[in-house]
Amino acid sequence: MASTTLRKSDPFEAILIEMVELSRRKAADYEPEDTNTKGLLPTNFDEVAREVPLDDYTPVMDAYTMTVRKLKRIGHLLTPGIEASNETLDDSMLDAAVYAVLMLMLQRRPEDPRIAALKALGIEGLV
């Protein structure tokens, strides 16, 4: 079996390391690591999905929306003559990649049993 240790000397793996570092830095702004038990507790995506006044708007859809927003920004920055004034093109590309991974993580995430219990009681609006 191949090693799962990432190598900074490999250009692809070096970007994956950057993605992990970026994700950890940004996640700290949303929820302390010690209060988020393996992604089962509510996340920023869960909270936003509850706030959006659309039926069936899910955390996966919210992550998709964020990914598309970054891709649109990247498309704009790739236009000849356009230069980023705040967030670099590389930063936007890393953000889009991280959002895509978060979207997959949310899609694969098992439902928190506490949330399932509340839904079974008809208290879905609070979760």
C-alpha cells in the first residue's frame, strides 16, 4: 500500500498541504477545534443552511454556492488586464479547492444522532 504521508517536494502534494493549513486557519474563526467533534456538531454551513429562507437548502448546497462564488471570482481574475487588489488568484484557487473538499465532506458526513432524534420529535426547525 502506498504511503499517505504528503511530500512537500511533490507539487501536487505541496498544494494539498497548503489546503490543509488554510482550512485549519480559517476553521478557527468559525468554531474552536475542541468543540467540533469530528464534524458532527453544527458547522457554519449548517447554520447558514438553516438561515436561508429556501425549502430544502442544505449545507452541501451552501458549500456548492461558496465554491461557485470563488470560481466566478477566479474567472474574473483570469480576464486579461484584471489584477487582484486584495485576495490573490492563488488564494482564490486554494479557497475554491478547500470549499470543494468541504462540500464532499458534508455530502459524506453521517447525520448527528442528536439531530436525527430532534427531527423524529418534529423539532427540525431548531436544528
